[in-house]
Amino acid sequence: MTRAERDDALTASIMRRQLREALRTLAVVAGVFAALPALLAVLPRGSAATWVILGAGVPPIWVAVAWWHVRRAERAEAREREG
């Protein structure tokens, strides 16, 4: 196997692993999106709690999910490179 073939195989393997991580992240984001209307439906319409959840509660979740995704994707790539 030539070096170019090994590099191509490594790249394909990394891409598959990162796709799996992206699908996991998508599932988490979809879960949050699905749960959010149910949570907001319980609160009184137009209450301050609604705006607090949307303005101060959701952005930290997105940041945490993004950080988690990048960390897992980088770890997967490092594992593939190691062998």
C-alpha cells in the first residue's frame, strides 16, 4: 500500500468517525429543540421565565454542545491517527 493510499484510507476513516460524532450532536440538538416547546408550554404565556429560558438558558446549552462536539471530533481524529 502506498503512502497516498494509506492517507486516503486514514482520511476516509476519520471522516466516518466524525460523521458519527456529528450525528450524535444532531440528536442532542434535536432533543433540545423537541423539548423546548414542551417546556415553554408549561409556563404562562409571555412570562418573564419564558424570556429567561430563551435568552439565558438556551445559548449556554448550544455552547456546551458545540464544545462537546469539537472535543469528541478531535479525540476521534487523534485515535484514528494513533492507529
